[in-house]
Amino acid sequence: MSNGSAAIVQKLWNYCNVLRDAGLSYGDYLEQLTYLLFLKMAHERTQPPFNQPPIIPADLDWPSLFEYEGIPLEHH
């Protein structure tokens, strides 16, 4: 595994640890992280060099997550 891939895997496991420590079960945090990865990948496909039309509504896409923190982010 390359250093870049290993860093991504480690970062993902770190997020898993944070969610687990917050009381989420394996199934819950797997669902949450899968959804976040989906949003991030869908957003990246709208950027160069792909420039594809978005498949996620603007109020629910990856950049919309940065408008919130804490409980409002969880509700969003």
C-alpha cells in the first residue's frame, strides 16, 4: 500500500475511533462514514478534470456540510 493510501486508511480508522468513543456502534459509524465518502466522491466528480454535473442537491452536498458545526451539523 502506498504512503498516500496508508494515510487515508489511518485517517478513516481515526474517524471510526472517534465515532465509536462517542457511543456509535460499528454499523452506525460504518453507515455515517460511507455516506460521507459518497458525498465527497460525488463532489470531486464535479471538479476538474471531470466537470460532471452534480448528482446531489446543493443543500445536501459536500460543501453544505461546512456551514454547520456540532448539533446543527448532526441534524443537517
